[in-house]
Amino acid sequence: MTTVGSPDDDAATSGTIDSTGMIDSADTIDGIDGIDGGEQPPAYGYLDIDPDTARRASRIYWDDAAADYQAEHGAFLGDSDFCWSPEGLRESELRLLGDVAGRTVLEVGCGGAQCARWLRRQGARVVGFDLSGGQLAQARAYAARTGIEVALVQADAVALPFANESVDVACSAFGAVPFVADSGAVMREVARVLRPGGRWVFSTTHPFVWCLPDDPDENGLRVFHSYFDRRAYTEHDEQGQAIYTETHRTIGDRVREIVAAGLVLHDIIEPEWPTGQERTWGQWGPVRGGYVPSTSIFVTSRPPAR
């Protein structure tokens, strides 16, 4: 559950600064369209990226951030609990996946595998996978601490190493979907490995927050960026290598990706901020959350066999 950073004027080293305060040029970031190889790249900006760049950046970022991320958010997520979002929605209450006992469940972008361990406690056969070895190391540490073991695989969500029609349920709580260059490929891959009638439920950042500053209070209620700008938010290191990317799809884009993969869309959940919850998480918080959603949960399935 990661959010993009707010603009930082000190980080802007080159490129054209638009009215949002974000640098709006590709300059010299490796793997990004528009490179001319001449100028110092921007520290961050909205840029077109290719799949290899997104993959490499996600692995770099999460390998480095995994321990700190789990230390900061682990208590809220729980060692073996299924939390769908920073609003605190739990699968134990929503039951979006249905009865998982005896079923084979795939957690996409499992991170520390908290959700996978909760599913295991419900009687499911679970496999969790993540691109980041650092996150999988955290998952193994949690397993040692809780005594709840689940199968873990290091894999890319756009090229799943699983057989056709091999899982009953697939799920993801902010894993993979916001970070890949081609989220439609994730939908196709999940549809491929699902058995007929299988369910695929995933949470991700709500598309509308792309328009807003990454701030949970009143400052985050100002529209400052185009909802229709589908370039990725990208950060880079001093050598110009992309080290973080987050991609954007409109609601319509997401629906089309789901349908094009042969899946059926049953519901889109846009959570309201829970009354009485004062905790903030990045852009998520009670002030902005009282006006606009920051999370979307898509409930889909593969059609049953005829």
C-alpha cells in the first residue's frame, strides 16, 4: 500500500515545471520514452515508462523499503490478517472471496504475506508471490514468528509461473496492479490461471486520487493534475535510474482491462473513511477521506464453464 510522493521543489533539477509543481519532461531517465541522453534527469515526474523499467524500479524500491514498510505498517496490517486497504476494511468482515476452505488461493503481490497467512488459517491452500525478494524475506520472518507457513514464490505478475486453470481464487491488497506498466497483462494472467467460476478480487489506489496532492488533510482536496494523464509517476536516483514507479488507470480503463481479459465485473467498492478512525496512512486520512475515496476494490470472476 504505497502512495506517490508530494512534489518537492528542492528535488527539481531540470525539465519544465508545470502548474502542478511536478516536472513534466522525460530527460534522461533510463528506459523512459523521450530520452536524448544529454541532460540531468528530473528527480520525479509523470513519464511514459516501459515494462522493464517498471519491473526494475519496483524490485529496487521494495527490496530497499520492505523492512521499514513492515515496521511502520505491520501492527495495523496484523501478522496474519487480511486488510484490504488503509481504511481498515478486513476480509473477515467483507467476505469478498467467499468460503475459501479447501480452495487453492493465489495472493498476487503478497508483500509480507499477511493476507496469505489469514487465508491459510481459514483452511485454504495458499500460494503468495511477489516480485521483491525483500518483501518475501519479510514474509518468511512473519512465518517463523507466527508458525503459519504458506508457499512463497518470487515472480512477476505479468508472467505468472502457474499452470492454466490451477487456482480457485486470486486476490491482491494493493499488490502489483498499481506498479506494473501494463496492468491489463495482470488481468489476463490472473484470468488464465483461474479455474472457471473462480474469483479475482483486488484493491488498488482509487483513480481519482491521481488528481490530488499526496496529502490526507485539506491540502489534499485541491485538484492539481489531470485525471486523464496516464503517464506513470516516477522517481529516480542520482544516476538517473528509475527507482519507483506508480501507474494510473481511469475507472473506465480498469473496467475495459477486466472485460478484455474475459472476466466478469461484479462490483466496485469505494470505501468511505470509517467514523472514529483518526490514523493516517500517506494520502489516506479522516479529513480527505470524508470527501473522496482513496481506495477502489474490484470484485471479478472468470465465467463458469458451460
